[in-house]
Amino acid sequence: MHLGTIAAPTAERLMRSRYSAFVVGDARYLLESWHSSTRPPAIELDPGLRWLGLEIMATENGRMLDTIGTVEFRARYSQRGAVGEQHERSRFVRESRRWFYLGAD
């Protein structure tokens, strides 16, 4: 999916691919998968942050034929020797058969 050849079929799959993009530092993919209405002009990734794992806690809608969806997740990371966690409820929208990240609640 990071090569732009296959669109994520569900909001959860897009969430997982975005997590993978954070893991490998693919800022281009993160911006391209972010909806144009909420996308920042640029994203700067912290090279000192190491992602350790993703846990999907819940999904609401976001299936192949839906137009909106949410994915609640927990992502663990380490940064300069300290372990942390990001807990987010992400919102997604599907346009022209492609899912996009909108933002977090």
C-alpha cells in the first residue's frame, strides 16, 4: 500500500498501513493518506522515536462499502530510553473508493 498501487479496503487497514509508515518513516505516505481537508502542509517525524507495537482496540463502521469509520488504537513506542503509548480514536472517510485519515477525537 505504501507504493500507492493498492488502496486500503477498510479504515482499519488504512490505520495499520499508516502505523507501518510511521515505523519506517514514510512521511510521504502519511501525507498522501491524510484527507486534504485536514492534511498539514508537512509532517516531521522524530528519528529518535521507535515504534514497538500496535493494538487495535475497536472499529466502528469503516468497512468496504461504508463512507466513514473510526478506529481506536494503542501504539507503544520508545523515545530516548523512555517507553510511552499513544491512545487515539482516529476518524476516516472514504472518497472515490479510497480511505483517508481525517484526524483524531
